[in-house]
Amino acid sequence: MHAEERHQEILRRLRERGSIRVTEVAAELGVSPITVRRDVEALAERGFVERVHGGAVLPETAGPEVPDAPQRPGGERVFGLIVPAADYYYPEVIKGAREAAAERGIRLVLGISQYNPDEERAQARQMLADGIDGLLVTPCGPTRTRSWPAELDVPYVLVERRPEDDATGAERVVTDHVHGARIAVRHLADGGRERIGLLLREDSPHGALVLEGYRGGLAATRLPADDDALFRMPPPGGDAEERERVLAAFTDAVAGGRLDAAVVHNDHDAIVVLQRLRARGVDVPGDIAIVAYDDEVAALADIPLTAIAPPKHAVGAAAVDLLDRRLADPGRPRHRIAILPELHVRASSA
């Protein structure tokens, strides 16, 4: 069982029981107590649980008395939140949602789909059976299949997703990734860069928007759009041979002087690119300026990377607010909120 699966099981048991003991969960999962203890520590660092002697409780139940089982007082509202992962991009979204829910007296129930559409729907069905009042969800899977929450019997808000079928009228809160890519290009152009490339993770659900913003940024700064400056790369777990080919083609383009700047989506690939370029003797930012996209770990690169930072915390908080308002006033006009990302300038483009 992977760590993410254990985390999900620990959170499920906490929702069911209100508290857990490390030794009991270790026996149930067939792992050592120290493994579960480390899992609890990791979840506590993200704010999902509160550690107590010998176990853990949910943050909203932490206190001198730990209940034997979860209770739902009269009038308490419960929101479900289903996201694809809890280790990249989404921890801040979860934190923003959790804090906004706590301020309103709403209990937030978390599900992690691990980018599995079947698991995502199964978790939604379980939450509905448990009695949630509304759902916040980041659907995964092919774009054409992401409108399934419209079939639910409770109000819902999409988080960081734009369904292909807009006829559903789904409310949503998203990052304006088009704007993010545009300001990345503008920053590089303002620094005197004229041959700006884009290295894009091909599995990203935001890839088309980043590409749109990149092209719009080039047009706005009157720089040429060259298809040879666009590189699409598989994820680390994808086609290893193709990934290596794209990395080599990109570094060759930089070393050959065909690019003097690049926007790289995402942080992980930007760090890999930086290491490859330095191994080739390419100076950053002298020969090429780099702007990473996501700003999860960009600041930790050996040359800290300038990055576009999506407003992840604000997205989570705004999604809770939007769903809360929908429940309070079912007849209000539907809202779709796009929040602007920020540019964080560091050494890679200075």
C-alpha cells in the first residue's frame, strides 16, 4: 500500500470514528506502528489531523476530550472536497478550503482520487451516502467526462476545472492560467529576451490554457511565435524515451542559441531542465532566463527559479464561500470565479 493510500485510509477512519490509535490502524493496514506514526506526522504537517498521545483526531475535534465516534450536531453543515492529490499543488487548496470552512462552522470531509476517475466517483457516492450538504470537486480523467457532478443531488462547485460541456452551468473557482502565462512572457520580454520558448507537461489539465496565454503574450509583445520553440514533454512516469528526446531537443535549442528564455510548466520539470542546462555549460540567467509554473518548489532550485504562483489557497477558500452562498440562496445567479496568479521573481530571470 502506497503512502497516499494509507493517508486516505487514516482519514477515512478518522471521519468514521472521530479518533484513531496508531497501533490499531497499523494492525488493520498490516504495517508497522512507526509507519502509521510517520503518516500521521505527515498529515499533521499539512493540517489534516491533530496528533494526540498514541493517535490522532480531526482538527475540529481536537481538545481535552476526544469523542468515541463522530457526531453531527443539529444544523451542522458538511461539505465534501475531492481533489486528485495531496502532495503537489493541492495542499494549499485544501488548506484554504479547510480554513474557510472552519470560519463558517462547516465540517470539511476530504477525499483524494489519485487521478483515478472511478475512485473519484466512488468517493463522491460515499460522501453523498454519509450525508454531505454540498461538494467541492476537481474532476480528473478526460475533459469530456468531467461534467459528471451535474448528475448529483447536491449543489457542487468545480475547483480548478473548466468542463468541456458548459451547458451544465456549473459554478467554479479557477486560476486564470492564461493570465499567468501571459505575465510570464511579458516579464521575459521586458528583460530583453526575444526568443522565448515553452516547455509544457503534456498531461497537465492546465496545459491548453498555459499555451493560450503563452501565445497571447508573444502577440502582445510583438515577438514571433515559432512552433519549433514549443516542446511537449511526457510526465516522469510516461514514455521515458520520448521524455528524454524532448529534454535533449530543448537543451540543444538553448545551447545552439535558438532560445534565450523559456516558460517551463511545471516546477519539477523546470528543475530538471535547469540541471541539464548547467551540465551543458549553459549559464542561467545569462544565456537563458527561466520562468517555472506552479511555484511549489521553484524557490528550492540551486538557482532559485522565477515562477508563476497560482493563488491556490485563495481558490480553496473562494470555493467554500461560493458553495456556502449557493446553499444559503439557491436562486442567486450562478458565478464563475477566476483568480489571477502572481509572478515571483527570483535569480533565474534576474
